[in-house]
Amino acid sequence: MKSKKSTLYRILCSIGKYRFMVVLSLFLAGLTVALTLYVPILIGQAVDLILEEGKVDFQGIRIIVQKILLMILVTSLAQWMMNHINNHITYQVVKDIRIRAFRHLEELPLKYVDAHPGGDIISRVIGDVDQFSEGLLMGFTQLFTGCMTILGTLCFMFSVHVGISLVVVMVTPLSLLVASFIAKKTYTMFQLQSKTRGELTAHIDEMLGNQKIVQAFHYEREALEKFEEMNQRLKTCSLKAIFFSSITNPATRFVNGLVYASVGVVGAYSVVKGLLSVGELSCFLTYANQYTKPFNEISGVVTELQNALACAARVFELIDEKPQIPDKEEAIELKEANGEVSLKDVSFSYKKEAPLIEHLNLHVNPGQRVAIVGPTGCGKSTLINLLMRFYDVDSGRILVNDCDIRNITRKSLRQNYGMVLQETWLRTGTIGENIAYGKPDATKEEMIQAAKEAHAHSFIQKMPEGYDTVISEEGGSLSQGQKQLLCIARVMLCLPPMLILDEATSSIDTMTEIRIQKAFAKMMEGRTSFIVAHRLSTIQEADVILVMEKGRIMEQGTHQELLKKKGFYYKLYNSQFAV
């Protein structure tokens, strides 16, 4: 309940930015209600002008009908303006929240993205915000008008007859009790529905993104069974949510029927006793309908609001996640690194209960080519993550230019690195835009030269529109090797002072790899380079090879020196040629 109140408060704070439009909407809602409620009085007056056969005040009725038509015209205009304003407020609030969520997502540490399925995050930012907008729009459109109609109707009824009005007020709490009971039930169900929908979206996103792997390992049956299980859970909680929300209307209609019947009985008795005119009774019966109708609408709105609150809570949960530690105010801009990198007593683990890197020490001189090898899970990629400051060390220090990288802005630090990873990353756009991603102001000539050095120019020329060919995030018809060549060309274009090559030629054929290795050798001249490799034949020319195991450097030296030691590297190297 505290969470629900907190979510509601934050929604109201988001709406507060548009308080002028909210006030204007409330004014128009009040005007609409006042005019709508005044019409029954006019109708009652018209009924009282029909005395008996042959005694009808047609002139008076004509004037009343003109007034009613004018009221309807003004009410329609006010309602149109109110709906337009409500739509504007709702979608502005939704836009603001979605922008906040996406902006915060960019500030979240990498460990959050690693720990949460992409589909669930997408579901929060897109699906949950959409559900929230629908509930909020209903709240603005019907809640304001409904509440004002109830209050206005009571005022008009009390002005006509106090006794009958008290009967209406005495029966009203039944509607409130029913709505309150159902609201508590529906919030829990809608919250579970939203969470399960996020799980389902994450599963679909994962299966679609890895469809080739799913088919290659015949995982279709298991994927389908998992999908059906999640879908069944979603069906169950959705049915419960819909069941509880759907009983709201008939329950409140029953109470409304009691109100109408009570007004009819007490009103008829009052007419017989001469305490009320027929026109006033017809006016009261109309008010009884108008008074009870908003309870149906509000009960429906409350149900939708429960769904909206549950969805909003998930979005705010994302927004409330702790962002990555911001750059220090006194953090310096690293203009151009000289290539000197030191790791001093560095310890790091993704989970505290599972230590990975402990007390690691390393010094890299400017221009050195450092190869990092070792079995899977030894900490090679983790070391790269720490150098790029995708993660911060738990203890110890990493120095670049003899300065702790935590005292350097992340942007300037990363601008001094060029990365080519085993997993390629492309964006939807032209091939030229993908190559120039790190240097948007690059000329066409610079782009072509980088592509030539990466041996990508020849296949790009064969594309339908050359460098202007549009490709998707998946690369379209490009092979894995061609996508990797584009990523290499991207680094060739920027040529930063430090390089990170994580299995950079893993998807390239042998002949192209030999040419790329020559290009890399030229590119690495005078640049500090970190090379992660499984194929040890590609790192024999490295200045120093680090052999890692369980987060520690087991051996260190050149290729020949390590072979002479006949240690772990020797076994690792010879295992590649074992039959």
C-alpha cells in the first residue's frame, strides 16, 4: 500500500508540471457538469407547464427548449476542449516519463543491463508506459467529470428536497465499499500481470535474437514449452485481473438500482402528500440516474488506474535504480594518452561471493603490444571491462598516464581506446554511417581509406549503393566476417592511442586474416595494444604475453620465453596442435 501511495504521489508530481492545463481542464469539467445538471431542472419546469389536456404553456416550453439546446451546445464544446486538453496532458506526462526512463537507462551501470533481460527492460519502457497512459487518460477524462457530477448532483438535489437527498446519501457508501474491495484485489493481479508480461517479452526477445542457435541445437520444443508455461501464467493472472475488474460494474449497478428505487418510492410518496410536484419528481429521478452513473464510470476508472499504477511502479523502479557513479567534479579530460597503463593491486568480482580478479599487478609501457591468453572464465574480458571502466574496481587502482582512471572522465578515457570485439555491433543506417560512428565528421575519402586498410572496400563496392547501402542492426545480408571488417574499419578511421582487440579476427577467413594482421601491425606501431586471443598463432609477435588463470597472471613474457619455461603457456600452445 505504501508503494502504491508513493507511485501515485510521483504521478501527481509529474502531472504538476502542467498544473495550468489541469486547472483549465477542471474548470471545463465543472462547467460541463453544471450545465448538464441544470438541464433536469429545466425539464422539470417544462413538465410543470403541462398542466392538463388543453392547458399547456407552449410559449414557456419553447423558451425552455431553446435554453436546453443552448446548454447542450455549450456543454459539447466544453467537453471537446476538455478531452483535447486531457489528451495533451496525458501524452506529455507519458513522454516525460519515457524520456526519463530512457535517459536513466543510459546512465545505469553495465551490471544492471547484464543482470536484467533486454526484453523486460523494453517491456517497462514501452509496454508498461503505454498501459499507464491508457489508465491516466481514463482518469483525466472520466474521474474529474465523475467526481464533480456526484458533488454537483448532491448540491442540486439538496436544493430541491433535503429528505430524498438524505436517502440517496445513506445508500451511497455501499458503492464506495464495493469499489474499495475490488480495487485492492485488482492492483495485486495487474501488478502480477505486468511482471509476467515482462518475462514473456524477455523470452521472445531472447529466442528471436538467437534464432539460429535455437534451431542449431534443436531447442525449439523447450523454448515453446517455456513460452507456453509463461503464457499460461499470464493467462491465469490476466483472467483474475479481468474477473475482479469486471464485477465492478454489475456490483455498482445493483447499488445504483437501489438508489433509483429509493428515490422513486420516497418521491412518489412525497408527490401524493403534496410535498413535491411531478416536475420536481421527474427532476429527482433524472438526478438519481446522473448521480449513480459516475459511480459505474469511476469504478471502471479505478480498475484501470490499478493497472496504470502497477505499470507505473515498474517504470519508476527502473528510474530509481542507482546510476553509475558519476565523474568527479574535479575529473580531468584525457586529451591524448601516452599509452602507459598500470594496474596496482586490483581486485574485482561480479558477485561478492565469487571472487574473480584478486591483487592483480601489471605495468604496460607506451607502445607495448600486450597479449592476454588463458582458459575461458579466467578474467580476460573482465580485464578489458576494467580498462574501459565499464566496471569499477573493488579495490586497487588502474592508472593511465600515471593518473587513476576514476579521476578521468569516462568519455575522454574511452575516446583514447579503440575496440574491436568478437561480437560485432552495427546500427541501422548506411555502411558509411557505421564506419564513421566514432568520427561522424570524417570525410568520404578518410572513410574509404579506412575501409581499404581493413580490406572491406572491395565487398562494399559490390553492395547495391556502395557506402550508402542501408543495413539493419543485424547486418542484413552481410556475413559475420564482413560485419567484423566494418568494425575494424571503424577503429582504423579513428586510430586512438590505445587499442583493444578481443578476438578481432575470429570470424574472418585465413587469407583475409593474414592481410588484416599486417594492417593491425601497422596500426599498432607506437600504440599500446591489448590483444585477447584464443588462437595463439596470432599473438606470437606480441611484446609481452600475459597468461591468466582464475583472475591471476600465472606467467608473463614473450612467446619464446614462455615456451622455454615449459609451463602453462607451453601446454596451452602445444594443445592446439594435438591430434
